[in-house]
Amino acid sequence: MTDATLDPVAAAPAQTPFRRLVSDFFENRLAVFGLVLVVLSAFVALFAPWISPQNPFDIGGLDLLDAKSPPGTVSGDGKMTYWLGTDGQSRDMMSAIFYGMRISLMVGSVSVIAALAIGIVVGLVAAYAGGRLDAFLMRIVDIMLSFPAILVALILLSILGKGIDKVLIALILVQWAYFARAARSAALVERNKEYVEAATCLALPAWRIVFRHMLPNCMPSLIVIATITLARAIALEATLSFLGVGVPVTQPSLGMLISNGFEFLLSGSYWISFFPGVALAIAIIGINLAGDHLRDVLNPRNLR
Amino acid sequence: MIVYVIRRLMQAGLVMIVMSALVFAGIYLIGDPVAMMISPDASELEREAVRRTLGLDLPMWRQYLVFMNDALHGNFGKSFLAGQPAMGLIFERFPATLELAFASLALSLAIGLPMGVYAGLRPNTPGSKAIMTGSILGFSLPNFWVGLMLIMVFAVLLPDLIPWWPRLPASGRGATVDVLGVKLSFLTADGLLHLLLPAITLSLYKGALIVRLARATAREVLPTDYVKFARAKGLSESRIVGVHVLKNIMIPIATVSGLEFGQTVAFAVVTETIFSWPGVGKLLIDSILLIDRPVVVAYLVIIVFFFVALNLVVDLLYSVLDPRVRLESRGS
């Protein structure tokens, strides 16, 4: 056996780190299940206007006689079946859930991306600058993190008032500190590595060293935190909307739909808050399962 | 040590002043409390009179100075709606929230700890895997929705379907007993029944956290030398787990329970709203929705104080439990 090409190991396609990550990820059935749930939720959110049987925002299209129909009822005009029932305003629950998922996922992902961006800038600057600036920034982060997110968001919204933009501001303000702390600790490790020293010797500008060289190496751990924060952000928005300080009634997120169903719960119309909750749980569980395994896959100890 | 405590307290004072100013200014901007309080057909003259009695006709910075002056004398103003001192209103309702929080803490420890230790001792049994999957559900299921579903199942569906099934109460505190002037629910059977569903709802998240923490620590402790030594000595398994392993699990559990206690009190806002539990959380939500500024600001001052005190106590306790932790270096 002198011919190297006959060696089965050498003949296998070269494994890039990315490919190994993907194959590692798909080894775990639970993680794949989570990913399927995430894709399903994202699909429903993206294509809500095209796959919904009814436009829940079109008041004129609603037939008040169909209010509070149980799941599986055929509508009064015989045109459609309410597979998940209708709410108090005779809105088809399935359509309302599709549109609600759109709002919930949008608010969650936009707030996490913005908070991630702010956190990266603050954390990397603190780690690279060090000294007084570092101490000052981290003190602010400490203070932010010493209060529960729900409470800070609640107080902020009591000041800002209702609206999707206000909810986004509140969510970004309560989340950036997590990312700032994580980015700083990841950057502190990178800072002492040789490639940073080399870049410094080449007299590259500080911003280039920080954002072009250190940042890509900090990203894996930040991505893991971002997935878990996304699940928390969606849950937090739902909670705030449930409490009546989140999104307005005209743009019901899943939390708002659950809240609307609350008043009908005791009279036995369970489906109005049951199904939106299931949809919310599917999205959050999917993200958590996939994120949980992503952490194991992206763990630096596994990266050879 | 003393320097550390003083520095932390000064920092807390600064946070309280900044937060109260922000909230004061913010709530000042968004709404006119007078519009919420008196009937819409009151004359402008009557409105003006109400404004003057509440001191709302002064410019904002004067109002804030009046508020700060009063606050330093322990007076946080009267609730616009109830007419009672805001601080008194909050203290009156704090025991209900604490009772709920302690009940859920006890519940999550009683259920989470044994499950977590079991999952740590036998990581590959189907039972352990079910527990770990269940803990992900505990993290993921939206807490307020679980509360609603518990109401649906135990207060509506099951009693409707099965005649002998007891209908669990879904709102209020039930009968209370006065102990040293504080009303407590858990001493009466009726109160306990009322406490059950809210406490379960509130304990889910923390229970899941304790399961994961207990499992991770148990797996860390099991391969250590002193456990091997205890086995070699021929100690019974129950003694090894019950004494030697459990003791070491308790340190992180105690820390996290302490830190999470604040989270529980904060999250009680949601549980109290669902179950109409008459605690501070419900008071806060009602006050925010009705722009009752003195109550919101007073709540904020108390809660900031509460959290700073809690964090300080946990930090100090940690240095006692684990001598390797040095406070001075963390304080600077």
C-alpha cells in the first residue's frame, strides 16, 4: 500500500471546520428537532399574509356571529373552517397566530441583533482600552445586570408608553449588558494572543485590530448567547404584552393573543389562549433546543 | 471589608437617585394623572383645584425637589388614587408577595433538588433523560401561559368533567390569619389552596434551574477523591449521597437561590396579575396602567434598595462560604 490515493482516509473529502460543525450539529436528534421547530416558526412568520386563511386585521371581513366558535367550526357563510376556533371578535385563531408569530419573532430578533451590536462595541472597547474606561463601562453593566430584566423593561415601558418601537427600545436596553459582558470576557482572552501582538507590531489602527481581527474570534460564544437571548426576548415581549404594557391592540403579538383569551378562559373557551401559547412555546423550545446543542458544538474545547 | 460595604451602599444611593429622577421625569412626560382621576365632565376650575392640591401645577424640577425633600424625610407622597401614603400601601402588600415568593422557593427546592441529584447520579437512565427534557420545558414554556393553563385545567376543565374533583381557587388569597399584624395565607387550609396554583406557576422556572444546577454539581462532585474515599471506607450509598455529596451541592444551590430570589419577587408581578394575588406586583401594574406616579416611584425606591441589599448579602455570604473569594478585589 504505497499509493496514498487508495487510503480511504485521504480519499475522503477535506473536512472544513464549518462542515464538521454542521455534521456535529445534525448528529443530535433533539437539536435537529429544535431546528425544525425554528424553521417552521420562521416560515409561518415570513409567509403569514400568503398562508393565512383570513386577514385578521381586516375588520370588515369578520362575521360577528362566528365569535368564540370552537375549533373545527365551519364559518357562517360556509366559506372556511376555523381549524383553531375564533376569538371574541370572531377572528380566525390560526390566521391571528400566524400574524402574531410574525410580530413576536420580528420584535425578538431585531432587539437581539441591535443589543448584540451595542454589546459588541461596548465589550470590545472596554477590553481593548482597559483601565478607567473599562472599569466605568463594566460598572454600568454590573448595575444593569443586578436588576431583573422584566422589572427594568416594565419601568422603561411605564415611561415610554405603548408601541412596537417602544418595546424594541426597552428590550434592547435590558439586553445589551449581557452581550457587553460576554464580548469583553471573550476579547480579554483574545487580547493576549500572538496574532493581536503581531497586528500591533504592524502598527494597524486600534479599530482595525479590534473589529477586523479580534471580533471574528469572539463571535462563536456570542452567537450561542444570542440564540438563548433570542428565546428570552420573545418570552419577555410576550410577558410584557400580556401585562398590557407591550405591543398595541392593533398589532397583536402572540403574548397579546394569549392575554385576550384570558377573559374567556373561565367560561371554558380555552382555545383563544391555548393555541397562541402552543405557538409561542414551539418557537421558544425550538430556539432553546437548537441553541443548547449549538453551545456544545461551538465549544472551543471541541474545535481542534 | 467595611470600605467595600460603604462603597456598595454609596453606589446604591446613586443608582436610587438617578432611577427616581428618570422615572419621575418619564412619567411626568407621558400622562396627566388628573385626567385619569376625575370625571371627564369636570370643569377646568375643578381640575385646576385638584392640580393645586396635588402640587402638580409647579414646574417639574420644583416637583422633583419637593419629592426628594419629602422622600428624605421618609414621606413618598400619597397615592393619587387610594389617597393613602404610597409607602404604606406598598408595605401593606409586601408580605403577600414575600409569602408567594417563599412558597415557590420552597416548592422548587423540594422538587428540583431530588430530581437534579437523581439525574446526576444516574445520568443514562430514561428517568434522568425525561427530567432533563422536562427542565428544558420549564425554561421554555412562557410562564404566564403555564399559569393560565393551570387555571384552565384545575379550576375549569377537571372540576367540570369529574364531579368529585375539587375546584382549585384561581384568584385572591383566601382566608388569612393575622400574625404580629401581618396577614398570612399559608396557615389556613383555604389560604393554602389559594396559594397552590400561583406558587406552582412561579416555581417552574427556578425549579428547572435548580434541576440543572444540582445535576451539574453532582456530576462534578462524584468523581472526586473524597467520594471515592468514602466508598472505599464502605459507607452506605445513602450516607455518601445524603451527607458528602449533598453538602457540596448546597453551596452553589444556596447562592443561586439567593440571587434568584430577587428574580422571583420581580417575576411575581406576572403571577400576581394572573391570579389576582394582592401583592406589590399587582399594585405596580395597576399603578403603571393608571399613572399613579407616587406609587410607581416609591415601589422603585424600595425595589432598588431590596436588590442592592440582596446582592450585598449574597456577596458577603459567598465570601463566608468560600474563603477563596476576596471582596476587596471585586469591589475595586
